[in-house]
Amino acid sequence: MSSVETLLHVGDAARGKLWAEQLPTLVPDLSVRQWPDIGDPADIRYLAAWTLPPGLIDTLPGLRFAMSIGAGVDQLDVATIPPNLPLLRMTEGTLVDGMVEYVTMAVLMLHRDMPHYLAEQRAGLWSPRRHVAAADRHVGVMGMGMLGGAVLERLAGFGFALSGWSRSPKDMPGVHCHAGMAALPAFLAGLDILICLLPLTPETRGLLAAPVFRTLPAGAALINAGRGGHLIASDLLAALDSGHLSAAILDVTDPEPLPADHPFWHHRRVLLTPHVASRTDPASAARFVAEAIFSDRAGLPLPGRVDRSAGY
Ligand code: NAP
Ligand code: GLV
């Protein structure tokens, strides 16, 4: 019986259709199937998904790697993926460009007091605030990886004072770098705008909570474009309602979407977007998948490989 090397796509049918057309032109002899139409499970070599149907991986004996179709992998429930199966994440450039755009927009909105002016407009009020120069705004990014690093590079062009926080020490020109949990208070202490671009791991889950908010100076604002699980919503609401934090721009929530009665929907100091900060472009993602398959076939290091011990 002949076997056809197959990529199984789990997720958006439009992307699956595009990949079924494009990938075989990029990777000779590859077939693409859309979950749940998996054909012979023994043919599936590659799996690309946003979330995984429980138990699916265990039914695929010939799998060479599993890939997240996003930059993050937490939503795949990483603990259910066999430790020896390579796990990849999408690291193609359109994801980075989208995040840089979104965070730049959010920082500029906060820097120029837009949450305040939007609320004033709705109330029919005309009340200009004192202008603050970018050099006098201190912006800090939690997570200095593919996305956080690119965001810091772009924000430098506006002249903001910049800090970054990561797990391992970094050296980035023009950025005051902090590493490790012990350095978190020093990182937070002088910030006007805190941006979360961390992966969701056991260490980072629930990190955006009262102790972090208390350490930020009065009037600071938050941008969360990491994961909803980073944030303790009740602690943010308390910090906003007390006036200690001035505003929050949230692209991610837990759950997504929020229930209709969640206070974030109508809070005057909260701006919500529906997890759209950055999305993979299906065509460039197809090229990334093709590169991963070529690397696998050639026995080369796989792109976007997740460090299973770190969880990201
Ligand atoms: P990445 O390249 O893996 O970078 C992660 C950064 O976080 C690294 O600098 C890492 O430190 C740091 N970090 C991890 N654990 C930490 C800890 N316990 N303490 C301090 N720093 C820690 O990830 P990325 O590609 O930039 O993506 C980050 C996250 O953004 C994704 O995991 C995903 O959740 C989110 N995301 C959201 C959207 C959206 O549309 N909202 C889109 C894409 C991605 P080291 O450098 O020392 O390893
Ligand atoms: C989106 O949230 C991603 O992880 O790419």
C-alpha cells in the first residue's frame, strides 16, 4: 500500500483550503488534509493547529512534528504533547509586523491620553491635558523575545524611555534590561506604560495582579497583548477603580470572548480588542510550514522550535 506524506491542518477551513492549494506547489509530494477528514492516520507526518482535539496526537503514529499556527503554544495544551515530539511555533514576519503595529498604536493612544479624550467626548466635555514629551514617558515591555524585542526597537524611534524584562539577561542598546523574578520590582518601579508580551507558562500565569499593579507608579497604564491568563481581572478592576492605574488596553482576555456581563466591556478606562493584535498571514505561513518540512526532510534544525523545558 502506498503512503502519501500528509500535513493535517486543524482549524479555519479557509486557511486549510489555501494551504491545500499552495503547500503541494511548495513541497513536492505533500498532501494536505483538513481535520476531521484525516484519511489514513499513518500518512500524517505533520500537524498544524491552533488548538488540538483531545487524544488526536496519540492516533498519529508517523508524526514528525506538531506546529502551532500562532506564535504562542499554550493553547495547544502542551502537557498532552509527547515530550519527544518536536513542537514548533509560527515565527514568520507578518506576525511580528502586526504586533509592532498594534502595540505602537496602543502606546501612542495611552501616551496621548486617548482613553481620557474618548470618555470626555462621550460626555460632551472639552478639557485639554498637559502634553508630556515622549522622552518623559517610561515604557516597559515584559518579554523581550521575537515580539517584545521588535516592539522595543520600534518604540525607540519615538524617543520613549525604555525598559525590558526577560527570564535570561539581555543587552539591548537604549533599553534598560532587567532579568528574572527578583528584578521585577525594579523593572516596574518607574513605568508609565507596562506592556505584557510574555508567553503563558506556569511562571507567568496570573502575573499581572495586585502586587505588580501596586509596584507601578500611580497613573500608570497597562497593555496586555500576551494572553488573557496573564491577568487577574478583579485585581485590574480594583486598580483602575481606585484610580491607581489610569487605563488598560487589552487584546486578550480569559475567557475569549468575555461573558456579556463582564465589567471590562463597558469600563471607561478599558479598551478591548478581540485578540487581533497580530495574526498569521496564511500565504506567508504556508512558506514557513514548507521551510519546516524541508528542514525536517533534510535533517536540519527545525525553525520555531519550542524549548519544552521552558514551555515556550
Ligand atoms: P518569545 O520569542 O518566546 O519571547 C518570550 C519572552 O518572554 C522572552 O524574552 C522570555 O525570556 C520572556 N519570558 C518567558 N518567561 C518569562 C518569565 N518567567 N519571566 C520573565 N520573562 C519571561 O515569544 P514571542 O514570539 O515574543 O511571543 C510572546 C507571546 O505573545 C506568545 O507566547 C503569545 O502568548 C503572545 N502573542 C499574542 C498575540 C496576539 O495577537 N495578542 C499574537 C502573537 C503572540 P528569555 O528571552 O530569557 O527566554
Ligand atoms: C496569537 O495569539 C499567537 O499566539 O500567534
